[in-house]
Amino acid sequence: MYGKGIGVDVYEWGNVDLVVNDTSKIPLEEKSVDTITIIAALNHIPNRGKVLDECHRLLTENGHLVITMIPPIISTVWHFLRKPWDIDQSERGMKEGEVYGLKSNQIIALANESNFKLKHISSFMFNINKLYVFSKK
């Protein structure tokens, strides 16, 4: 935890502050969060649109949504190579609605549908991964 931050997940990893059944229904007050980060996980959220709507509800007027993501082809290869050593894949696996990565245009369109506007996009990790920063429209 950093500052007043909390970690939210649907799976108990042993160090999660708040475990929920559905990340589109987080028990926090409206406009109570300054920043929400979804790190390499939006593709693993089947109800992505509803979750982004919930992010919009939770964020303050000047809040930011930060998302990182790798593209589908690299994600597919990465998951295949890591599968023998990745406890997440061996215990939980891929659920219906999960996909291997998302393209930039998909992420931007999803965020736009939930009333977010793109403020910044940049590449990192050998230009494989992308960082998106959104604000409320």
C-alpha cells in the first residue's frame, strides 16, 4: 500500500486489501478515489465496460484512470510460455470473457464508452507494453 491506496482483486493472493466477487461493484463511496490503476489486467475482466463505469463512479472529478496492457499476440505467447510456472494460470485459468491482451483502439474505445478521455499514451518495456492515462470527460 502506498499513501492511502488499497489493492482490490477478485482473487485472494494473500496481500490484497479488498477482495470482491465483482469489480464492477466496489463498496466505496462515489467520487472517493483520486487514481485507479488497472495493471496488465483489463483483458482478464470479462465485464470490462461495467468495471470502467464503476471506475468513473469512484473517481473524483479530477481523478485519473491508469491502464497498462500488452497486445494480443504478445499476450498469447507470454501466457503460453509462462503457463508451467504461473500459479494464476494453473489455479485459476482463463475464464469466459477473458482475452489475451487488448489493442490500443479497443482500450481507448472502451474507456470512451465509459466517459473517459485519453490524456496520455506511452510505450515501455521495449515498446511492448503501453501505458494509458485517462481523465473523466
